[in-house]
Amino acid sequence: MATEVTAVVGACGPERQRYAQELAQRHGAHLVLAQRVALRASAVEEALNQVSQDPCSHHLVVEFPLQSPALHIIGELADAAAPAELTDLVCLVDAAHLLSDLSSTEHLRLASPDDHGSAAVYASRAELVVTQIEYASMVVLVNTEPLRAKELNLLLTLISYLAPKAHIDMADSSGHTAPRRFMGRFTMEQTHAGWVSLLNGDFAPRFQDSAVAGLRYEQMRPFHPGRLSELMNRWMDSMHGGMLLRSAGFCHLATRAHITGHWNQVGTHLAMFPAAFDHQLSEEDEPLAFGQDLALIGLDLKADQLVQELDDAALTDRELVGGPALWATFPDPFPEWSTADH
């Protein structure tokens, strides 16, 4: 019998730990705290073995530190071959710190303490926070008591834009998070990120606030890499078109027309890396995108201005007619994309 596992994540350590403890106590489940996960890469595997020998309980609650990327957690626990059945990925969000977390410039080390001699791997705090929200089956908003109704609605709307398919809950007036558990196996279909829903045309957030906006940008022309780099630098330095908190999707650079790039931005962190190479696609494969296909989510966004700035970074008529021979002469400040990166 597979062990049912509820994963608890979030940037706020004390609230995350309290929720995991209350959840385990309510359901008579075994509990693994984040400190143990951070110290031992095998902590979850060891706990699964322990639970499998307990005739009274087949449920495990695991609290993960922020340094555990959501996709790694899902890959470890939702694998059909694993002796575990991931039932929920619950993300605790501290209302007082969500916006500052999404704009944080801090980077955290991801390398496991068991990986002695391995090169350190880092990820931005903002990206870790936003992906935990995007892949959560349930988001619990805590410390909402000081908020006015309008402030609360803005945060609920932002969360629902980032994770439109997630269930959103809040702590009760006593500060308890009223833990609950959903039955059934966790699936990726439950947790489409908002940017994915925007690109798929099925974006339906459960909350709305006039300050929160989500839009899809499409452009058939490739980007001029030099102008795009300048635009990215301006956006990361000071953005006059609103506060762009999250953007992601697929893009093409004129100097790398045979490669579809993945655009990934959270707060001040923006990166592009190869998503697909034309020569690796079979006749049955569909391209990820033609030209640019981006989803943008933020506060007080000036959509017309953002679209115009992105259009200005695309090839002009003269540049487009010049073809690959001209494109090869464009300055390209982005890191090299090799087939080894894919």
C-alpha cells in the first residue's frame, strides 16, 4: 500500500512548521520537519520506509524548506514508481511578506548537505516562492488580520492569478490555519501555473482586483537580441509600466532563429534558456511557439506600454527583410545556448 504524502512548503518557516504539525496531529500522520530534510537528503525516503512498517498509519506529512524547489518535490513524490502517493502540495503564504518575497534579490543555495564536493547550486528566493505557489494544490494565506479588505482582496487576486487552479484558504481569526486534507492523487493538471493558463487560453482566476493584471503577448517577429537585452535591463532597473511580478513563456532571438527559448522572470530575476532545438523536433512534434508567446502578470500594469516596448524590441521591416545574413551581424549579449544545455 502506497504511503499518502502531504507536502507543506512556503517561505515563512514558523507558520509552515506549525501548519505541518497541526496537520499531522489532526490526521494521526507521521511528520518530517524541514530541519531534517535540510540535513539529510535521504530523510523522506527513510520516513517512507518507517511509515510502511506502521500498521496504524499510512499517511506522512513532510515540511520542506524553501530551498527545496517545487518541481523536485513533485518529481520525488508523484513518481508512479515511488512507494508514495502525493495527495497535496500545500503552500503557506505570509500576507505581510508576499510582495517583498516576489521582488527579493536574495539567492539561496539548493545543494544538499549530503552532496559533498558537488558544485553549489543557487536559485533566487523570488523564483522559489512563486513556483511553490504555482504548483500548489492548496495555498494557505496566513497573518491576514492586519489587512484591510481591499489589501486582502489584492493578495487573494494575485495568488489566484499565479495559481488559478489552486484552492485558496486562510487562517482563522485565532491564527490557526485550520488544516485540511484532500483525498486523491496529486496531478499536474490540478496545478497549472497562471502563465500556462494564459498561454493555453483557459485562464480563469477565482478573485479579481483592478490593480492585478494578466495579459498575453504574441508577436510573430523574432527579437533583436541587443534591443531585447536593453529592455530587460531597463525593466529590472526601473519599470514605468507597472510592477511586473511574473512573466514566462516562449521566445525567439533573430540570431538563434532555430532555437525556441524559455522566458522566465520573477521580480528582479529574468533569464532565458533553450527550450527546444528545431533539429531535434520530429515530424509529429509541434513547435512550442512561433515567434513570441509570453504571459505577463503584475500590479498596475500599463498593458499598451508593455506591448509597445516589446514590439520595439522585435525586428523592424528592414531588419526582417534582411534575413539570416543580416541577423547574424546583430550584437547578441545573451549567454550561448548549446545543444548540451537541452
